[in-house]
Amino acid sequence: MQQVFADGNWLPYAFAFLMGLSVLIYTALDGYDLGVGMLIDNAHWHEKDRMIASIGPFWDANETWLILGVGLLLVAFPAAHGLILTELYLPVAIMLFGLIFRGVAFDFRSKAPYQQKWRWNNRFFYGSLLTALAQGYMLGFYVIGFDRSWAGILFSCLIAVALASAYCLIGACWLIMKCEGGLQEKAVKWARYHLVNSVVGLVAVSVVTPLISDRIYDKWFSFPAMLALVPIPVTTGLLVIGLFLVLRHMPFPRDRYCWLPFALTIGVYVFSFVGLGYSFFPYIVPEQMTITEAAAAPASLRIILAGALIVLPVLICYTALAYFVFRGKATELRYD
Amino acid sequence: MELDPFLLSRIQFAANITFHIMFPSITIAMGWILLFFKVRYNITRDQAWMQAYFFFTKVFALSFAVGVVSGVTMSFQFGTNWPGFMLTVGNIAGPLLAYEVLTAFFLEATFLGIMLFGFRRVPDWLHTLATILVALGTTASAFWILVLNSWMHTPAGFEMIDGQAHVTSWMEVIFNPSMPYRLTHMLLASGLTASFLVAGLSAFRILRDDRAAAVMKALKTGVYLAAILIPLQMFAGHEHGLNTKEYQPAKLAAMEGAWETRRGAPLVLFALPDESERANDFALEIPYLASLVVTHELDGEIRGLNEFETHPPVAPVFFAFRLMVGIGLLMLAVSWLGSYLLLRDRALPEYWLLALVGMTFMGCVATVAGWYVTEIGRQPWLVHGVLTVHDALGPVSGGMVLSTLLVYLGIYAFLTVAFIATLFYMAGKAGYGGERDPERQAMVGEERMTVIGAAE
């Protein structure tokens, strides 16, 4: 054991974990604000302001998790970073176009002349949609091992829609928590609708991954391991059922448990992610490159890890502070 | 026609970074200017300082948002177009970028929410603290990025093993020879960019008859700050030039338009450098001055371009350098005379305000020109002496790069126009609460008074 620590052989795994964690946090946090961005298209004029106000103080920091995730890939696994991103050249570019429009639209819409506001609202919507679809497409394309056949592209498109829907789901749950009255009721309806779509996507990934790869099939369906793994799909299933039931009866009197759908959705995200992570481990590029093969020099990894271990707790503290300051129902955003 | 992915990728990265750097140049120093407004308010409790703060936080927020999204784009382009960069020097670039995200980016992004929208939600001290942390975050971010960029110009503290750079000393990597000069030069550039932006927008408001106390305070802050920073910047730029002479003499030769190595070299004010003839056409020169400036001796030696096996393309470096210096001199004139007029008359005449409006974005132009000098001046290297730009290119097709490049160019042109238009729109309506009605302005002032009173 000491030998392992001395070699730094464990470092790539620590970084794979950190990177996975960043991506998971990103999909949950930026997921809800992308979701809200896609849902504004269905909302009334005055509701749009409130919806965007609910994500206003957070989106900048949420997006930073993407930079951290990609940054860690870049930093800790330079070989994989180049391989993955050159494979994903176009979807990455499309995602970036979306991110650019949505990020700036958020700020422009409140500052541009009033007559142009609807245009910026539209750009915010399309930017969010494009970002979510591109990310979903990349996820699908990654899962299927960069398969450029028609089936592969079709599968990627399916996952694109499913991930966008999953973002809408968590966005709607966020709104249930942060809004009241008519908007909250609408958010409940949106959440119900998108829950169905998300589950379809989740099932598709769960069925397809073991089928396209014998290795993944064996990892899940060999006997002793299977018992230990059963909790993952079972818990995910229970969380989904819980979410169905809660959403059927939302909103509760005196707004009790308005946070519950959001918490349950986060649970679904976490367990789906763990399942996906288990399937691909120890590969960082499916079936092509393992975590250790792609890793940077241990000396560099060590110095980043030292920094990360000091900074991450502080970062979590002040993120919590920001959420605490802007707790409760969303109100109008004012600079003064 | 064969599309060259190398040239297209270079244009794409240049377009990206040109667009991107304008916004950090604004926000790095704007954060400290906002802190100054906030501290002045805390000390004097004068509403006008807080109103100046509120107006320029909007400018800050807008610049920050555009800076973030264009920065994200770049972090992806390392992988999509230039994977060789990380493969070769990832062990050095990686940790520096990681520290930037961890120590700076999260700090600014998280506290930005409290700084922008938290004035009425959090205690005053926490709001001030958030402003400090955002300013610190943007500056720390600049520090890490400039460390990495300087290392690419003057690499140190590493050894090459099997074609990959491995660190031997982090101190030498971080405090590489050009880092202190480049960092100082860039921070001062940001200071000038932000102060001319503040002065320009305030002058615009005064021209629109918006004579609120907050506007005058911001105008003075902008003009005086510029007047203080510009001589410092000229000195810092000079020192940076001397550093370049030592470590990247070919770049310096291109900046000076010097083809032959000679003693007592003249300063070329203007010329058309011709690389095929290896000479300057239509040169306008001041004898001995270049040697005097660069070596501090009349007959000091300046090494010419012909001495180097490879050197950067001369014309772009030569002209960008003159553009930067020219704007610097203009800034000196406008800010010093402006300060003199402000001190004498406590106001600026209309033509001077117009000049300031015209100078609003000159800081951005000068900063971009300066970056062109240093970055084009590093060619053909990506990391000086270690990795050429050509070797870093990934397996992308020219058609693909062209298609994304065109979209990027379209988006950036659109956003630049929208950004400038929106800033002037905000400045135009700020005093009137959206309407041209002086009564309304007074009411807004009162409202704000009670709001701020309640928050204390």
C-alpha cells in the first residue's frame, strides 16, 4: 500500500474522481439553470423575469464547474483531452455558441432597450437549448464510443433530447422550490412532463451500454458483483417513483416540501452518474484509453491535488454562503 | 482550393483571444475602481459614490459575462485545435490553469452574485467584502494566466524528457524572467482601459445633460486615475522592452523594424517593412534614438532581424507596436490636460468631453495591439524554443475549422456592437430612469436614499 502511495499510481484515480465530481456537480447546477432557460419559452412575459431572477446570482458560478471539469481533463489527462475534444469538434463548437449566447443574453436582456428585451429572451432560450442538446449529443456519442454509423448518431440524438429533458426536469424542480403561486403550479406540470422523457433516456442508456460492450455487460451481470450492484438501479428506480408520487400531489399546503422534488432529482442524477461511471471505469475514453494511460506526470498531479484539497473546502463554504444569502423564494433582482 | 487547417486554426484562436482579452482588460481594474467607490461611500456616506457604484457594477456585470463565455471557448480550443500544446507542456500549463480556476475563477464567479444583487440582502461589511473578493479574484486570475503566458515566452524551471516538459522548479516556472514585467504591464493596461471607459461613459452622460454628483465623481476618478497610471505604464512598457531585448531579441528587432545589426540605430517612426527586400520603405527615422532608448547609450548595439535564423513576421509586429505607443501618447495628452482643466475649472469643456467619449474604448484597442506585438512577436514558436505553433496543431480538417470560424466571427462582431451600443444606451438613460424627465431623476434619487437607509 505504501508502495502505491509513493509511486503516485493512485493519483490518476483521484483525479478521475475529482473530474467526475465536477461534471456531476456541473450537470446538476448548470443543469437547473439551463433547464430554466429552456422553460422560459413556455412562460408568460412577467414570469420570465421571475424565472431568470431565480438563477441570476448563481449561473456564473455554476458554469465554472464546467471549466473545472474540462480543466481537470486538460490538466490531468492531456492525452484523453485531445482525443475526446477532437472527436467532438462540432458538438463542442455548437455547445460553445449556445453557451456564449445564453451567458450574454442573461446580462443584456436586463440592460438593453426595453423594445429589444424579447430578442434577448429568445437568444437566452435558444442558447440554453443548443447548449443542452449539444451536451446530450456528446454524452451519447461518448457512451457509444464515438461510433459514426447511423445507429450511433441516432442514439446520440436520442440522448441529446433526453439530457435536455433531464435539465428541464431539474430546472422545473428548482422553480418549484424558488417560486410560488401560478408559476409554481406551472413548474409542477413541466416537471411531470419532463420526468417521463428523462426516464426514457435513462433507460435507453442503461440498456444500450451493456449491449454494445461485452466488457460492460460482464461488469454488471456477473454473479457476485451483481448483488453488490443491485442497489444502484433499485435506488434510482425508487427515487424516480418517489418523484412521480410527489409531483402528482404538488404543491402541498403552506408550500411544505417544496424542496423535495429538487432533492429527489439530484438523487436520480447522482445514482445515474455512479452507474455510468462504474460502467466505464477504468476507461477514460471508452475502450480506447484507460485512466492511467492518459494521466499527466505524477509531480504535476500532486501539486494540483494539494491546491485542490486546500481550495475545495473553502470553495464549498462560499458557494454555500451564496446559496444561503439568496435563499427562499426568488425576488426581483436589483443592482441597487 | 485546399483549406489550410493550420492557418484557419490560428485565425480562429486569434479571433477568440482578441475578442476575449477586451473584457478581462475592463474587469480586472474595474473591480478595484468599484471597490474604491464602495470604500468612499463607506467613509463619506455620500449617496453619489453608491450611485456611481451601481451604475458601473452593471458595466462590470456585462463585461464579466462576455469575458466568461469567451474564456470558456478558449479553454475548449486548446483541446479541439491545439492538442499538441497540452501534450508537450501540459505538466506546466495544467497546474497553472488549474490554480487559476480553483483560486480565482470560483472566487469571482461566486461573490459576483452577492456583489451585484446582494446590496439589500447582506450586511454592508459582507457586501464590501464581496467587492474585495471579486477584485482579488479577477486579479489573481490575471496573475495565473500571465504566469503561463510569460512562461511560453521565457520558459524556465523545466527539463525535456521524451518530448515532454517536466518541472524542475515551480519557483522558476512561476517567476520566469518575463513574468514580473508582463504582469505589471498588463495590470496597468487594464487600469488604463477601465479608467478611460469610466471617464468616457461619464463624459457621455454629462454631454447628455446628466449632471448628477455621481457622474462628476466617476469622471474625475477616471481622468485622474488615467493621469497617474499612464506614466507608470510607459515606464513599465520600457522595462518590458528591455526584458524582451534580452530574451527575445528577434521580437525586439521586429518591433523596431531593424534589419541589420548596428550601433547607434535610429528610431523608426514610420516605415513600410518589406520582408522580401529585407528593408524598410518610406522610413521616417530619428537618428540614434532607438539605441538610446533600448541600450541607454547613443552607440549601443541593436541586433537586427537578419541575424536570426527564424524571426516573426515583421509588419504586424511593427505596426501593432506603433499603434499601441501612439494610443499611449494620446492617453497621456488627454488625461494630463484633462486633469489640469478639471483642477482649474472643476469641469471639462464640451470638446474635451467629446474627446473622452472618443477615447472610451481606446484602452481595449491599445491592449489588443500590445498583445499582438508580444504574441505575433513570439512566432513561429508557441513555447519559445520548445514547441512551434505548427507542431501543436491537432487532426482537424480545414473545412470544419472554417465553418466554426465564420460563426465565431459573426457572433463576435455582433456581440461587440451589442456591447458598445448597450453601454452607451445605459449611460444615456441612467440619469433619467428611462425617461427624459428631470423630475423623475430627483424622485429616483429619493427612492434610492430610503432604500439605502433601510439597508444599513
